[in-house]
Amino acid sequence: MRYFKLYCSFLKNCFRRETMYRFNFFINMFTVVFGYIANILFYYFVYDTGIENISGWNRYQIYALLATVWIVDSIFGGVFFFNLIMIPSKVKNYELDTLLIKPVNPIFMISMRQFNFGLFSGVFFGTAFLIYAVIKGGFPITIKAVLGYLLLVCCAVLLLFSILFIMVTFSLRFVRIQGLIQMFWTLMEVGKNPHSVYPLALKTTFTFLVPAIVIYNFPMQVLTDGKFLGFLNKGTTVLTAVLLTVVWVCISVRYFRKSLKYYYN
């Protein structure tokens, strides 16, 4: 309850800040919306040329994947992203010391203090587009599928958090790590395409080593009952995502605590 009240306080402060600069809030929101709409229009025009499927994926399966990308990135961007990318500057300016001495878990303080309502609003647009894709695609949606989808979206957000958290934690040792942050989004782009377009070796790599496919493809597959990786069925897909999430979260937390020793020295 103490952390819940503290987070609510963070949200209130961030909301006040957003309402003070409303123009910037709407600019952020519409910039994100237009970015995803441009990606949707690309696939719309591709299918409009007469192509029926791309590597076995029809128009509405692609739309469901794009909607999932939209939802996952919006949650991650609104809750965690701007907190994490500020860590290197806090290290450089010695602002991290102030957070570390507070009687609160340091990971909580440095990863959840800021909330971006403009980016988070993309969740609602992405959900609306997902509902459209599901209805038009005629996918057999069940309560079990919806619950599995929500679980895997949570796993996806935590995986994004863990991977980026590990990367920015390098700043505790090396201070300047801008290249790693750029590499993060480059690697994640792989998961934003249908996994069937990749050869098995690349698909396996981006499932188990760098789980970009798990982050974006797995939730959509569970919801629409689409094609799975050749060596995974529906149940093991969910189990794989959960286990990978636990492993990455544990690694990120452990690495941060280990890196603090270098920072203190």
C-alpha cells in the first residue's frame, strides 16, 4: 500500500504537469498516432494491390499484430521508457545519488517516477484497432484467449523493461551508452513483423536469446489462434513467454544491484 500511494502521488504530479502544457500533450499523442497509422496504411496499400497474404498472414492478422505493437509500445512508453533513458544522465550529473538514499526501493524510484500520458493514450487507439481487426478477421475469440492475451501483453511490457533496463544499467560503469539505446529499438523492430518471414535460426534467436518475437508476436497469436512457431503449441507459447519474462526480470534486477557496486566505487 505504501508503494501504491507513492505511485498515485507520482501520477498526480505527472498529470498536473501534462495539464499545464496541454499543447505538448496533444502533440505527443497525435505524433504517436500518426506514426502507427502510417505503418497501418503501408500494409493496407500492400494488400490493396491484390496480395492475399504475406508469408501466410492475411490482412487482419497483420492488423492484429500492428495493434498489439501499438498497445505494448504505448504501455511501455507511458510507464517505463522515459524513466529508463534518463538513468545515464542521472548518473552523469550525480542525480542518481539522491534517489538511492531514499527509503524506497531504488528500482521503483528510477523506473516509475515519470508517467507519460501522451504516449500511454496510444493504448486506447491500439485497442480500438485490435477490436476492428478481430471483428473483420472473424477470429474465434474466447475468454481464455483474451486472458492469455492480457497476460502476454504484461509479459511483453516487462520484457521490454528488463532488456532496456539492463542496457541503461551499463551507464553505472561506462556513463555514456547512447549506442545501446539505439540498438534496443533496432533489435525490437524484428518482432514487429510476422515471425513466419524469418528463417528458423533467426526465429529461434529472437525468441529465446533476444525475445523480440515473444514481445510482439506471441500475444497476437494467442488471441487470434494463429499459426505458432513450429516447435511450440498454444500452451507452451504462453508458458515460454512467462518463463522468459521471469528470467529476464531476475537478470535485470541482479545486474543492476551488481552494477551499483561499481557506481559506489
